[in-house]
Amino acid sequence: MADSSLALRRPSAAHRPPAARPPPVRPRLVRGRVGHSPGVTATPLAETAAAAAARPDDPTPGDLVALAAAVAGDAGRALALARQVGPRLAVPGRGRTARRWALLRDLAAADLTAARVAEAHTDALAILAEDQAVGGRTSLDADRAAAQLWGVFAAEGPGVRVDAQPAGDGWVLSGTKPWCSLADRLDRALITAHLPGGGRRLFAIDLTGPHVRVDPPTGWYARGLVQVSSTAVHLDRCPAEPVGADGWYLTRSGFAWGGMGVAACWLGGAIGVARALHRAVRAREPDQIGLMHLGAIDAALTAGQHLLDAAAAAVDDGRADGPAGALWAARVRAVVAGTVDTVLTRVGHALGPAPLAFDDDHARRVADLQLYVRQQHAERDDAALGALVRDRKEWP
């Protein structure tokens, strides 16, 4: 049977490209190990994770990435890691946005379950910090909140909704909220609800109280992010504390910034998938087709990273506030989603079915990334981007 792996087919001597010195590569996570460029002795992953666990009060970014690799798709380990990441991830818009997104990217390159859980938890903390920065009157403190596990539940679904009603000096929420990931394993959540006079507002609720019922994840059939199950949450006069003013959640600048943080995770997931091809072409001499795929992937990853870096700079210097931030987010998410599609397609063409069938780590990465990136709504989001640029006098 012919070898289906294009990247590993050896070219004939007549068509073989001249030998070239391989370029240096960034520090990378290889399967089962954390190391640098080939030839440098790598530290076994178990040892690195153990060393990180020995410093629970002061893990370095490298420690957190090693712990993310050890998550290996397990939601329990991902939740434990999220607690450690929360207080150590820079808040966006305060001069260190690039560092925030770089850590999310690196967590995702190590394990997408780890990044998916950490991103949601830290997004909630960033929302609370943003509310405080604009003079919010909530009693919630972002630093103390980091000790709890948070989700952000803002999706809407057909036939269901959550309504907010004043109750004494506070508010209560009733109704059903769909798409609540890991709701049965979190402590608290930020949740959007409809107001009596129209519009929506963000509220904080305790997910462990008697007024909350979480559906079992019996309908979760995903083959990617298998343990990050999403289900419905039912509220029956659940006490709630407002976060931000009416309509603030969707109009604040941080909404766009959070969307770009998700894109950083997609980019990291693409890097994790692409490393399988990079390892393959270094292990055996590739043909021109394998090199073509690797080159195209390198160009796509580089373009995505440069745009994300530019967006981070715009966030920190005030050029991504309000409508400008929405445009940045639409562009970043479109470009990075396109990068993900390029990586998934080209790695699949280059390596063939073998790693999808026999490499548990690679097969899980591909399935995780395919599901995660669908948070970008493909052609609908492209149309939304088109609407944003349609009336611009100077374009592109």
C-alpha cells in the first residue's frame, strides 16, 4: 500500500532540494516533553509538571504551560490550572495585553482543554476588573474573585431566556440559559438576562445555591473538547448582583478584547497541530509537497501572530476602544480562523490519516480545534466585517 503521508515521501535524487541549515525555532512543546530546538536535551514532561507543582504559589509562565500539557484533555486538571492562571494573567488594556494573549496562546498550543477553561475563567475576572475601572458599584472584587472558578454565560437560544426582576434591594433571575460550559463544576458565573423594560444586563450569580439547577450533559456528543461539556442552566428566582449598567456587557471595549483573547487560543491550537508536521519533516527528509505545506503554514501562522501583536498594541494605547475595537476584533478573528483552516487542511493533506487514527494526542488536538474555532461564525462573521468596513471612506 502506498504511503499516504506526503510530508514523508522521499524525493528522487534528481529532484531533491539541496541540503540547507535548518532555521532556529522558538521554544516548543514536543510530544511528551518540554524542550527547545532539536539537539537540546529536553526535560520529560512529568518532571517539568512535577517541578511546577512544587511551586504552586509562584508558578512561572513556563510552569503553567507545562501544567497545561499535563491536562491532556481532562477538565478537572484544567479547572485546577485555571485557578493558578487567573491571578497571574494580565488584565487587557493595561499595557500587558500582548503578554496575556501570548500565555493563552501557549496554553492552547500545549492543550486546548486547558486553554478553553482558563480563557473563560480569566475573561470573567477581566470583566470584573473592567467594571471596577469604570466605577462599577458591584461588591465583587476581582482579586478575591480569582479564588473561585467562574464562567461567562451570555448565549441566547430559541425558546428560552433568562429574565431579571427587582426584588427588594437586589435582583433575582428566572429562566433557562443555554450553552453553559462546565456549569456543574464552577462556583460562580457572569450571566446576561433580559430586563423588564427591554434590553439586557450582566449579573453575577452563585452556581452552587438552591436556586440553580444544571442539566446533566447527556446531550453532549462532541468529539472535541469532550470534557468541556455545555448544557442548560435553569434559574428559579436566583439572587443576582448587577455588573455594569444596562447594556454595558456588549458595548464595553473589553467585549472586543475578550474576543481577540479567544482568537489567541485558536492560534495556539493551530500551532499545536502544526508542530506535528514540523516534527515529521525534521524526522525524515520531506519532498517538495511536504515543504510546500510547511511553508504555507509558516506564512499563515506568522500573519496571524503579527496581526494579534498589532491588535494588542492597539488595545494598550487606546486605539481599540469602542467601534475601533469591534473592527480590530472582527479582523483578528477572521484572519486567525482562516489560519486555523489552513493549518488543519494542510497538516491533514501532508500527514494523511495515520496520526488521526493512531496518535491520540494529535487526533485530540485536531478535534478540539475544529470545535473551538466554530465560535467564529464563518461566512456570517465575514459579512459582519464587511458591514463594518462598507462605509469607511479610506479602505483598505
